Amino acid sequence: MTLSEEDYIKAIYHLGKGENSTVSTNAVAYQMETKPSSVTDMIKKLSDKGVVNYRPYKGVSLTEYGQKIALSQVRKHRLWEVFLLEKLDFSWDEVHDVAEQLEHIKSEKLIDQLDKHLGFPEVDPHGDPIPSKKGELKKTIKKLLNEVPIGASGICVGVKDSSPPFLKFLDRNNIALGDTILVLEKEEFDGSLYIRIKESKIHISDQIASNLYLKITE
Amino acid sequence: MTLSEEDYIKAIYHLGKGENSTVSTNAVAYQMETKPSSVTDMIKKLSDKGVVNYRPYKGVSLTEYGQKIALSQVRKHRLWEVFLLEKLDFSWDEVHDVAEQLEHIKSEKLIDQLDKHLGFPEVDPHGDPIPSKKGELKKTIKKLLNEVPIGASGICVGVKDSSPPFLKFLDRNNIALGDTILVLEKEEFDGSLYIRIKESKIHISDQIASNLYLKITE
DNA sequence: ACAAATATTTAGTTTTGTCTAAAATTATTT
DNA sequence: AAATAATTTTAGACAAAACTAAATATTTGT
């Protein structure tokens, strides 16, 4: 696969939401920041190679082979993201562009060893699961922290309320995007939670918990 | 710079032995595993961009700008080599191809942070110096171990005698390519040496020392 | 010094991935 | 159910990087 082919495959994969839904030419063009006519050209090539199912005017979907390639691509991307954030102290916004380049490096050993170097992570810093070498992908769901069952853990991926006071609270309590949160116990009286975050145990109100999104691996 | 341009620049740099000697079209073609006519095409392009000095039929050399690019390329290549060998447990022969790909990733921060992650190494696993961010390059020389002055250290890069008995000796004494050797003391009587290698101190005969090449940073 | 050998360049194609403009198909609206 | 709008495809071009074959320079051997 060429660099460009790999990018198209990943775009089709993501637009199909990981499921194998059919994707429109226009959608791919928009995602790839290119023209629909270029997309048609490339899709034909991918179709000839057995990577996508294509019926003119009806859209594309990945074949099983195509999905395998997409998942391997996603695996590489997410492992590199973990590497950049954990080992090279990149920040969230700096990671994507570089991972986009790194994911095209061709070496099976490189990815296997990188995986090992990182301690075989299961999710990337956005809480999205990392496909296994064989292409198995765990499902994740996004839940408000107050709906997360006791004993479960997830990664903090967003806020419902983005008002300055709330963000200030998070900052003061050292809660940031990407942090892993484990729900320890729930206070029946007021619905407040005891959680563990970065080795420390804290107590937060239901009001806080109902404004924080976690991503949970099932 | 495109991927291909960067490869040509590096080839011209290496053929010019790091010095700015003029290089023939044929030599570049051979190095790049391509045809001389392709080289002429590319050289013209690089000349237009101010990367090389080119006079038809007379060969090419890098401009100052071209040399800067080449050194930055070499820096990236060698840092990635260190990473692959030290962090990902690659072996010598597996490193090159992958580093060749990695060196094309475009991100200044990536290289700076990688450098830091590796502890700012001064030489790569072959004993070759890693250019600084500003493009400064230390000189190295290859010497037989018995000619290395006391107190100096270098990296084991080759053998003069490659007979099985000698290689077996090295193996038994846990001396391998890439190891750093420090010369501690010389026995006047027989020229034998006390050296430090991988935290241990050993004693080797002059005969051994005169068959091992070290690369030394001046 | 000049013919033969070698090295280099030019001219004309090819492939990959892109583009624009025009044609064809599908969807939407009244 | 037409007419119009939107989407998608086709046709033809272009740039980058390579190639082959032919032409041109340079070097070498005698």
C-alpha cells in the first residue's frame, strides 16, 4: 500500500464509524481535503486491489481485507500517540500530525517492539481502544462519570459544562483530559463519589460527576 | 523538501565524505540505485532550489544550505538508530531500513524530544557522531585498540582478524560490536591492556588489542 | 592527437496522484 | 412528474519522479 492509499483506507474506515457502513464520495473528499473526482480515481484503484466494495454512484465500503488494513493503521496511529504523549512529553494538540506521519512507517517489528516499550497499552490517550495485532478491537462507550458503575474505570475525555468555574475546579483538583479515573464508592445520601485519580483518592459531588465524560472500555 | 530530494541530498553528502567534495552523477546513481539520467533530472531541480552547486558534466556539490539539510538528515537518522537499538531492542542489521524511513518524519519537536528521551547521545551505535541541532559535527577516527591512548574511550566497530578463534574469544569475553571500551592502563612488559567494558574490567593481550577497531570521538 | 570507451545529458514516455471542466446520474422540490 | 439542485463520474491535463534510447561531452589509450 502506498502512503496515499493508506490514508484513503483510514478515512473510509473512520467515516464508516468503525462499522462497515457505506460512505459517500463527497464525504471522503471532504475528510481528505481533496476533490470528489480524485476520490473516484482512488476508489477505483482500491476496488481493483480488493480493498473496497464499490458501485458507481452508490458509495464505498471496506472489504474484509480493507478493514484489516484499516485496523492495522489505527493500531499504529494510536501506539505512536501513546509514545509521543508518554515518552516524549507531547501535548494533546501536538500529537496528531506527527502520529499521522509515523503510522506510515513500514516495519512489523517496529510496531511490536513499540507496543512492548509502552507496556502493551489497551487504550490511547483519548481513551480509544488500540486494536490488537490480530485486528481485534474492544468497544468503548462514553458515559457521564455519575453513571459509571462502582469499580469501573475510564479515561477522562470531556466536559458537559465548560464554564470557567467548572474548568477551574478541575484544574484545582488536578483532573485533566486523558487522566484515568476509577470509581471507588458512591455516597447514597447525596450521590457524591469517591474516585481514584493519579494515585490519589478524592471526593467529588454529584454535580461535578454529572458534568464529566469518561470513556470506558467494556 | 520531498522524501526523494532528501534522499539525494544525503547521498551526495555521504559520497562527498562529509567534506564538500564534488560528486559524479554516476556515483550518485549507483548509490541511489537509480539511473544517471534520473540523477541529472533531480540535480537540476536541487540546483534551482539552491541546494547544490551544479555544472553540467562536472558533477555536484552541496551548497551551504544543502549541507545544513544533509546534517539535519544525518542527525535524525542517527538518533533514530540509537532509539531502535537502545529502546526497542533492534539488532544492528535491522536498524538501517527503519531509520531510513523514520528520518523523513517532519517535526522539529519530535527530534528534540527524542534526543532528550535518549539522554542526548553524542554518537550512534556505529560510533559515528550525531550532529548537534545547530549542525555541528564532531570528528571521529578509527584506530586499532592497541593504538588508543590511555584514558580514551571509543566504540567497538570492527575486527581486523575475523577468524573463528578470534571471534570466539570476543564472544567469550562478552565483547560485541557497539560496545564502549575505555582504556585504563597498559602493561609495559607485554603491551597488554586493562580495559573497561560494560561496567566490568578485563585484561587483554596486545595480540587481541591489535585486531580490534575502535571509533574514537576527538 | 585522435579514435574508442566512458560518462553525462536530452528527449520522449510512464506511473501515481492530483486537478478542472463537462457530462451523467441521483435526489429534491414544487 | 418535470425541473432544478446536488452528487458523482468521465475526460483530459499536469507535476513529480522515474525510465529508455539517443545524442553529446569528456577521458583515456596508443
